[in-house]
Amino acid sequence: MYIVTAYLLYLIVSVALTVWVAQTLHKNGLIFLVDSFLGNRELANSVNHLLVVGFYLINLGYVLMALATPVRPTSVQAVIELLSTKLGVVMLVLGAMHFTNIVIFSKMRKRAMLRYEPPPVAPQQFVRPPAA
């Protein structure tokens, strides 16, 4: 009976945690994406939605794959220890995905901002336009 309780608690907490993180990223990530896409709000909204869908698929898929365990808890203490290990791994996966997304979009933003940078070397002379 302890294993069923552990499974149910693991699923409830993992799904709730995944939904909370996804909603937080969706809400607060839009500003970052709009900046990364140079003000193109429509593209940022689209990418933001696609990221959330992918986030759900990957994380909930992992949660379900990690449900099975060879350990059969025989006490409340064992259930808590099993849950802490499993939920800790879920949180690490969520954090790694978040960090990876931030790195990718930071690189995209940096590349997009290069067009606004001054030239690497100051011009030494100017070419006058042809006379009209």
C-alpha cells in the first residue's frame, strides 16, 4: 500500500511543479523573447507557446518514465525518502531545461544585437557619394 501512496504523491507533486514552472516561464519569458526577437511580439508569442508545449511534453514524459521504482517502501519514512529522491531529480531536470533555454536565447539575443553594434574599427576615411 505504501508504493501506491508514493506513486500518487509523486505524480501529484511532479505534475503540479511542472505546471507551475511552465506557467511562470510562459508569463515571465515573453518579455525576454520579445527582446530576443527584436520586438517581434507575434513571433515571440508563438515561440513562447511552442516552448511551453515542448516543456510539458519533455517533463511530463520524464515524470511518467521515472514513476516505476525497484524500491518498495515499507514505511512512511521510506515513502518520504523515495519521494525526495524522485522529486529532486524532477527539479534538477526542470532546472536544467530552464538553464538551457536561457543560454540558447541569450546567444540568440546577443547575435541579434550585433547589427546595432558599432564597427570593430573606426573608419579612417569616408567615400563621398557621387555628385548628382
